[in-house]
Amino acid sequence: MENPIQASATCRFLFAALLLPLSLSVSAAGIDASINEAMAPITDAVAGFIFYEVTIFGSQLPLIILWLMSAAVFFTFYFGFINLRGFKHAFQLLRGDYAKPGDRGEVSHFQALATAVSGTVGIGNISSVAIVISIGGPGATFWLMIAGFFGMSTKFAECVAGVKYRKINADGSVSGGPMYYLQEGLKERNLGWLGKPMAYFYACSIVIGCLGIGNMFQSNQAFQQFVVVTGGADSFFQDKGWLFGIALAVTVGFVIIGGIKSIASVVSKLVPFMALMYVVGSLLVIALNAEKLPWAITAIVTEAFNPTAMGGGMLGIMIMGFQRAAFSNEAGIGSAAIAHSAVRTNEPATEGFVGLMEPFIDTVVICTLTALVIITTVYEPSLADSGIQGIELASRAFGSTLSWSTIPLSFIAVLFAFSTMLSWSYYGLKGWTYILGESKKAEVIFKVIFCSFGALGCMIQLDAVLNFSDALVFVIALPNILGLYILAPIIKRELKSYQARLKSGEIQNLRKSKSLDI
């Protein structure tokens, strides 16, 4: 039975989340223009720094993408292609073969993965692939997959470090992620003077980033897709963003009030459902256009090395594929390690193996299927000049084969956005409590703020704020990856120790043990 004090706090939380956006909606008409105007100079400065580009062989290369991809390649070789070798063991862990009831943590391996995947699999997986193909042609898909493959190794490093340096609180809850492995891990390497400022910078950035790109942008896109589902231009909700926003805020509030266990419980059911719906729909479209599939696969491979769809040649198309993959799976950003840190395990390496699956599902599977749907249906070399990009192009691709698919696709997009909000609320919360300290009061305040910003995202267009938060989400890759480089020997030692004990039988497969007992 719920404690009366907790129930009262829950009611006050939901009431506040309901009232704040409602009061702000009254004067929202001119707020967005004023805020955009005030934020634009700051946004331009931050975005100009983090997305600074250099010209290489006629192509513009954002340095942040070079930073992310260099790390992904380094960790792949440093850990001996763990992104290939670790596949089988990752499935065993997800299946629960090595799960011990007494291990510390809050969620299962599968729930931790589902929470992290829900934070990366979103509308961007559909729209970003459509953009990259419309501009870069089929060949960009090849480099997107390659980048996703290498990104698996970065996720491995983040998740091992996240569990190794996590903090187990007095009530049994877990706090982890880059903030903690930057502070504690670098202290272990006698670099505490560097680790703590980096940790605080990361925490502040992810709090701001979660409110924008992980919240307001998602709620705005969910509202736009909800309007499509309920009738488009004739929808009753066309001019009622405030109503949808309040309903979304309350729904999100009911889930996140229970913390990571509640979030993981919801997304562990939601993510497989929406992913399966999208995968089945994609495979159906591809199957109905099977005669174009050989050409599509050939075009993806050949145009990756001999592109015809864009200027800048092979390097330009490679950069575009790498950039969209980095934006999609967030390998190197470190955010997913916050969710993975809550897993029930006493072996940090186990969650590294599980983390491998995230970029694979997000980029290699879902993004590739999206690409094949577009290439086998509506793609043509002149697509870049048509002005049709993003979710509109993906909808047209599905609709060209399945005329009824627009509404289901929009429904899936709403679920993508909703699940992303749930995960990013947890990421932001852990950054918030790292700064202010672990307390119920601090948690409730953050959750009210988060839900209120989500509601506002449906009412006003704060482009400058979203761009600013987007830039901050990527600027945290700088301290995160630097920290991972420093911690790489410790992570590798953890991996070798785990593999040696696994090989010797010290760590047992409980599923096999039970079958032998029978």
C-alpha cells in the first residue's frame, strides 16, 4: 500500500505538472519569438564550436564526428573486435542465463537495454535516414551501418565503466553514468582534479539537453504525428497543442514518478512492441517490392565507393553516413550508460556485452530497414531537389506500397517519442541529483520541471532552445570520450578478468546448470 505522504507528493507533482503549462499557454503566443531571439546568439556560438567543420578533400567534416568515430574505431581494435565476439554472450545475458537474484541493482539486463534503446530509437531513426538518402543517395546507408558497427565498441566501454563506478544508495537505488565514472574513475587514475569538473560539466549539460532534445522536441513531434493520426488538417486537435501537452505531461508523470523501475517496466513492454511493429511493416514493404531488392543492395554497396547523388565524392558520403549514425545511436555521448548502470549485476563487463546490442538494434537493423524501404519504393537520384525529406519522405515510402500505413506509422512515431521522453527523464534526473544531491524533494522538483517542458513543447516552437540543447548533448562527448580513453586499461582488465572466469567455469551459466540438475 502506498504511503500517504508519498501519495500526497505524487498528487502535488501531477497537479503542478498540469497547472504550469496551462498557465503558460495563456501567453505562449509571443513567448517563442522572444525566447528564440534572446537565445539565438548563445545557440549560434555553442553550435558553432561543437559542430565546427574543417574541409578535407572538398568535403566538410564536423570535428565532433571525427572525435566520435575515432573513438569507435580505437575501442573496436583495443578490445579485439568485441562488437563481433560478444554477440553470442550478449544474447545469453539478455535471456537471463547468468542472472543471480542476489546481485545489486534495480532492473534486469533486458530492462536496462530496453530503457537505453527507447532513448535512442525514436523519430530520428526514421527521419534522419530519409534525409541522408535524399541528399547522399543509397551509398550513405553503407557508411551508416559501418558507423553503427564501430559504435557498438564505444557503447561497450561506456556500459562497463557505468556499472563499475556506479553508486549504490542507502535505499538500494542506483546512480551511475559518465558523471560517476569521470569522477571516481579518473580519481583512481590520479586525475581527480580533472575528473570532478568534467563530471559536473557533463551533469549540467545533460540536464539542459534532456529538457530540449530529449523532451520538448519529442513532445512536439509526438503532437504533430498525433494530429496526423486524428485527421490531419481537419483534426480537432490541430490548434490544441496545450491539451495534448497536458495529457502527455500527466501520462509521462505517472510513469516517471516511480523511478527507473517504473520506467523500465513500461519501456520493456513498449520497445519490443513498437520495434516489432516497425520491423514487420518494413519487411512487408520490402517483400512487396522484392524485385527491386537486389538493385537496392547493389546500389548501397557500389554507391558507397562511387557516389553519384551528391558532391564531395566518397568522403562526403562517408561523412554523411557517419554523422547520421552518431546522431542516431549516441555512441560516445554516454547517456545510455546512465540507464545501463541500474542493471542487477555484480559483474560490470556483463552490461558491456548487453550494451553492444543497442547500436546494432538502433542503427544496423532499424535504420537499414528504413533505408531499404525508401530505396525500394520512392528513391530516385533527383530526390534531393524535391524538397521532401525526413518523416514526410518515410511516410511517402510506406504509403506508396501500403496506402493504409500512414496512420500506423504515425502511431509508432508517437510511441517512439513517448518512450524517448521516459528514458531522457531518467538521464536528466541523474544529472540533476548528481549536482544537487540525492533527495526525494530534488527528484520531485526535476520531474515537475521535465513534465512542464514536455507540455510546452507542444505549444511553442523554441527552435533556438532545441538547437542549444542539441549542441550540449553532443558537447558532452568531449569529456566522456576523453574519460573513456583514460579508463580504457581498467575496462580492458575488467573484460579479461571476466572472460577468464567465464572460461574457467567460475562464472556459471545458470540455465545449463539447472538443466544438468534435472
